[in-house]
Amino acid sequence: MIERETFKQILNYMLVIGLFILAFLVIQPIIFSMIYGILLAYLFYPSYRWTKSKIKNETLSALIVCVGVLLIVLVIIAIIFWALLSQGIDFYLTLQKLNIGELITKSLPEFISTSDLSSTIISTINSSFSQLIANFVTRLSDLIFNLPDLTVQFFVLAFIFFFGLRDGAAAFEYFRSLTPIKKETQNKFFKHFEDITKSVLIGQVVIGIIQGLVAGIGYFIFGVPNALLLTVLTVVIGILPIIGPWLVWIPVDVYLFVIGRDGAGLGLLLYGLFLINWVEVILRPIIVSRRAQINEVVVFIGMMGGIYFFGIIGLIIGPLILAYVLLVLELYQKHNLSEDNIIFQKAES
């Protein structure tokens, strides 16, 4: 009889685990869109609450905020994509017309340009440029062919964003009801959870602004046309999760090369690689660790590991995951210590 009950329990556990595995397989293709939608809902929830206080209708308020935010994001992405595409095509056509061998021969010292070494260098650089052009064409064609999938991912994001705004509070309370820990411990956990999430997202905003301003200084230094407008655009793009300021300064740099300002183009390229990009790597661990009271090493490891596993969104998700794990371990440690104290007090009595 006992063996039969044990077998039933094992079978039940297997069925539950199997269901969770199947559920994961179902959502796995769209999991990143879901994460983006949840992050956007969390980020713009104060805007939703303000709108709801004015309109007094949850569905309409969520719809206004959702549509408004997504329209702004889509317009910005469309402008950047169009600029990137047009400048990329111009750059591609310019490369096709350039005589790379002649340019390299002129730039090399005479004792190298007259030796066999120059032909090796020219051959290597020519093959690298050919590979670069081939990769550009491949990426462009992949983007066009993946438009149906990107459309589906966008609708999933919009769906989660909308319901996250409207029903997020109810969903949060539901998940709180599932936790087996005491009410007092539960409140501390979710308070710390909220502080960590806010610190990471606020860090995203602060870093986006700083990166945009640093890029703007570069635009003015290297005489980029419409530098002020591009600075504002870089700040906006830098603040948005998933996207980074590289989506502005790289096309600008390509444009400088296309119009023949090679010195400014090379200067902005080095400035972007060694200054704009490193602002995030240096500042994010400091900002997030101070606000959330997490060690800088944990934030840095979360960022690096997150990029490898999740891509660019890993810069936000990676530190969050590690911070949540440390929070759970801390609560587990405190729970065990309190139990040990109770046992010790009983033994003394």
C-alpha cells in the first residue's frame, strides 16, 4: 500500500515537471519578447497610474500608454533604420568604387610599399573588406526575411505590455500569494526585489543620458552636422532598453567616411569604441551597486554573462538575476539562523 502511494506521488511529480517543461517549450520562442513587455510595463507603470487617475478607466488608460509608447519607439526605430539603411547602401557603393590597394600603397612607408610585404597587406585587407561587404548584404537579407517573425515578436511584446499595465498589480499579488514564506519576510523580500529592479532600470536611464551626452561631445569635437539634434537622439536611444547609442553614432561615423571626411570618421570611430562604449561598462556596476546595495563585482559578472546568454538585453537581465539569487540566499540564511535560535532556546529551557 505504501509503495503504491509512493508510486502515485512520483507519478504526480513527473506529470507536474513534464507540464512545466512543455510550458517552457511553448513560450521559449517568444520568451525575450515577454521579458521586454514586462520590463516596459514596469518602467511605464507610473505613467499608467497617472493616466488612470485622470480617465478612471483601466483598459483605456493601459491602451493609451501602450500605444503611445510603442508608437514613439516605432517612429524612432524607423527613422534610425532608414538612416542606417541609406547610409549603409551609400557606404557599400563607395567601397565598391574605392581602389583599396592604391590607398594602402600611398599610406604605407616607401620601404614597405616597394616590397612583397605590401602585396600581402593589400591582399589581406581586400579580403577583409570583401568579407565585410558580404556580411552586410547577408545581415540585410536576413533582416528582410525575418520580418514575419519580428512582426509576431512585436505583437507578443505589445500584448504583454498592455496586460502588464492593466493587470500587473493583480498578477503580482497572485504570485505573492503563492509564496510559502511568512508575511513579514515576504514584505521584506518584495521590497528588496522592487529596490533592485528600480535600481537597474534607473541605472539604464542615467547611463543612457550620460552616454548620449558623451557621444554629443564627440559629435561637436569632430564637426558632425546637426550635432545637437543627434545628441538628443542618442540620449533617447541610449535610455531605451535593448537598444544602445551605437545605433546612432555608428551610422554617423559611416556617413563621415562616405562624404570623404576620413580623419573625422577615424577619430569618431576611436572615440566611440574607447569612450562611448566603455561608459556603460564602467558606470553601470557603480550606479546599480550603490542604489541596490549589491557588490560591483556581482553587477559586472551579471552584465558580462547576461550579454553572452541573452544578448544586449542581458546588460539589464543579468545583474537582476544574480541580485535575485543573492536575495533568496540571504533570506534562506536568515530563516535558518532564526530556526537555529529557536532550537537553541528550546534546548536551554
